[in-house]
Amino acid sequence: LTFIMRLQEFVTVLVRDPRTRKEDSWHSYIDYEIFIHTNSMCFTRKTSCVRRRFREFVWLRQRLQSNAVLIQLPELPSKTPFFNMNNPHHVDHRRQGLQEFLEKILQDALLLSDSRLHLFLQTQLSPEDMEACVSGQTKYSVADAINNFASLNRRFPIEEERKKGKNDADSDSESSSSGLRPSDDSISRGCKASPASEES
């Protein structure tokens, strides 16, 4: 008899490291680091790290809801007019709410099949570019976009499969010729390596 042990699939998501960004001389916003560590077959990359702001979460929820009308999506933390980005309690409360939102979404197989969710979690593409990619209006596929972002994000630890001889995937010429347009200052917003992601 042959016994096949199937590893239980897991997805760990962390929303952390809120940072204030200057939009222009009058406006600022906060973005958050989203760290993913998983062994799920649904994900192109098993570890990833991007930064997103609140209004991008709002966009994601609207798009997921329009594609899964029978599912009641979890709520985002409420956008209160009294939110103060200089108040650590307000910022951390929102961060916790965003993490709980993603944790619930990632437990739903139907939502997990939406390419927008993967582009949101594993690339720095803008909402407009994510829509274009999903609807086939770009030269690159969803998987191309995710893998390209991973190669651009040099501060992120190299995954095992890329150590086995595909080091040339990191070249600048390849990434610039692919037609991928990350959203504003995506490279400078790359994430620091997580200790959890370095365990092998």
C-alpha cells in the first residue's frame, strides 16, 4: 500500500508597518505592507510583499463583490471622518481591520479564484493596470505580472526555485522590456524581508 500524505494548505497574511506618504503639498496618506506566506497551489508566488493604501482595499472589495454577487463579503474598517493618521490607535485599529478583511477573503475558494485578488496581493500594479491585465488588454499575463514584480523587488529573499539557475531573471533589461508598469514609486515601496519568509 502506498500512502500519500497531502500537506495541509495554509495562507498566512500579515498587514503591518503603516507608513505615511506625501501625495502632494496638501495631502498625505498611509499605506500598509501586505506580507503573504503560503503553500497553496492557488498562488503563483509562495511568499510576497507589497504596499497598499486604504482606497485600494476599497477598490478590491468592490471588484470582488461585483464578481461574486451571491457572497456577502466581509466589511472593511469604516472610513470615519474622524480618522487621524497621527493617532497610533486609529492607524493600528485600521491595520487590524484590513488584516481581518484579507484573512476572511482568503478562506473563500470562489474569491481566491479571482485574478484581481492575486494581483492586489502580489504586485504593485495600480487598480487601472490590474483591470487591464485581468481583461486581457496587456502584453503580460497575471502570472507574468506577479513574477516580474518578484524579480524587481530585489530586497525580497529569492525563492528556492529561482536559486536553481534562473538568476538572469533579475536583469533590468528584462523587466523594462516586459511592458509592465508598476504603480507610482513601487520599487521604493518594496518591502523588507520578513524573518518568517527566510525559513526553508
